[in-house]
Amino acid sequence: MDSSSQSNYFLLNLPIAELPLSENFKLRSKLMGFFTLQDIIGVKQKELSTLEDYSEHWYFEFVDFLHRKELLDLLG
């Protein structure tokens, strides 16, 4: 892990509402009870996909954001 990904860890505990993500992502996250990215990371993808307000588009936006911030390894 390099220093740039370590420096992005603070993003995981910021309110999703304050992150540069789509309004749709923010709304779906709230409806599913997620308020930080750390909340989402703690749930397995298989379990996420069973939630009522889950969509693949939402999940891909989440994965893309982690990828851009060099945090994708957290999904392990």
C-alpha cells in the first residue's frame, strides 16, 4: 500500500453526503442505511445485492470511487 491510498483512508468515515458522488448514490445509500463508505465496506457484496434499494449502478459507482481513491483493496 502506498502513501496516497493511506492518505485517503479519512474518506471512509466522512458522511457520504459530503463526498463527490452522485445524488442517486447518496439517496440509495441513505435508504439502505449507509452513512459512510466504511458502513458499505463492512457488508459482503452478496448481502448488499439483496437490499431493497440496491442497484448494480450504485455498486459500480462505489467500486469506481474506491478505485479512483486507491482504496479498492479494502473490498478483499
